[in-house]
Amino acid sequence: MKYLMLVCTDPDFKPGQDEGAPDVEDWVAEMDGKGIRLLGNRTRPADDATTVRVRNREVLLTDGPYAETKDQIAGFDVLECADLDEAIEVASKHPMAWHGMIELRPFWLDDED
């Protein structure tokens, strides 16, 4: 099962709450080595985002993120895991789970509606 792992900041994070957090390079090396992490990267800050919508056949652009939220996407990874339990285990080892937050979203399977 493929999962999109959104790596997000946490505006309520207080320094020191992440003591003992793993190193991101170690996490990437481990998950790449196991064949779990298929793709991933950091994203530019939300101020660099462009939101695209089409209304009445007109393309509308908005600078910055559309969603008004304090939590910001800092990066993403695409994971191949046996099930949600494995995806949760993988996500819990990511450093941003210690000082940010991780959101897991399963991909639709080709035979699902």
C-alpha cells in the first residue's frame, strides 16, 4: 500500500520537546535502504506557494497557500508499506514527528472507486 506522508511544522512546538529525536539523514538512509521510501523532498515555505483554481473556465491564481492554517507542509515522502500499522511505525521514526507532525494519507488503489 502506498502512503503520502506529509511532513508538517507544529506552531505549538516548544524547544526541548524533541530531545532524543532521530537525525533526518539517518531516517532517510534507513527507509531508502529498506525500500520503504520511494520519493521525498522538502518543500519551499508557504509564502512561495501558488494556489491554482479554475472557475467558469478562468484560471485563478493566489499567491501563498490557500488554506489558512498555522501548520505548514515542510516536505513529503511517498512510502510503500504493508499496511497502516507499518506506515505509522515508519512515520513515528521521522524527526518531524518529534517536533512537528506527520499526516499519512493512503493512495487510492486502482480498483477502488
